[in-house]
Amino acid sequence: MEGTRSGRSLLAASARPRAGVLLAGCAILVAVLGVLFAHRSTADAFDHAVDEVAHIAGHLLAALETNAQPRDRDVEAAKAKARSAERFARA
């Protein structure tokens, strides 16, 4: 993002595949409508609504930013392993 905000995008475009965003859009509509499947007569409208929700969610994900430092998986795994060893050593 340009302007006064500094930071990096929370989720790169490749980090969140479109399928996941589409599934989230479908889940939102299922929650709103209270049905798991669209009727044949409304399937096109349902599909269009899923695409619209996914489109808006994509904009939201692209706009999210953080100033936090990226985490190192190896360091986080070592911390988790140490916590686990401490927790189960007491048991």
C-alpha cells in the first residue's frame, strides 16, 4: 500500500489460493442463507454471490498489513519443543 502506512502485506497473493477464498465465500453464504446447497433454479445466483464474496475477501486479504517481523519456522519449532518438554517433564 502507498501512503502513510508502512508494513508488508500479511498474505501474499500466492499464500492464499483462490480455492480457499472461494470456500470461505461459500461458508459465509451458507451461514447467511442457512442452506448447504443451492437449488437448481438459484444455482447461478448462488455461484455469482460466492464469486462476489470471494472478490471482496481477496481485497481485504490484500489490504491487511503488519509491522511485525516474520517468524522463523525453525526457531518457533524449537520453542514449541522446549515448552512441550517442560510441560511433560512435570507430569
